[in-house]
Amino acid sequence: MKQHEIDAGTRPGTTTDESAQLKALKKGNAELKRANEILKAAASVFAAELDRPHTPS
């Protein structure tokens, strides 16, 4: 493997198109993980709010 292939993130036996698809999938996966963390935090806040005693208005 040549240094420019390592720097480009390519793997032996993959085409440029496959490498681009893999990069896009990794980016999408990272975005989904981040969104999932945000949703978990929001769910935690809402659950805590539901557990809190409320006074009638």
C-alpha cells in the first residue's frame, strides 16, 4: 500500500467509488449516532419532568 492510499483512506482491493460509498456511510453513521445521543438526552429530560410533582394551575 502506498502512502497516498493510506492518506486517502482507501483500502486494497476497493475502487474509488467503493471508497467514496464507505466514507459516506461512515459519515451517515456518525450523524445517526449523534442524533441518537441527542434523543436519549431529550428522553431523559422528559422522563425527569414526568416524575416531577406538578402543581395545578
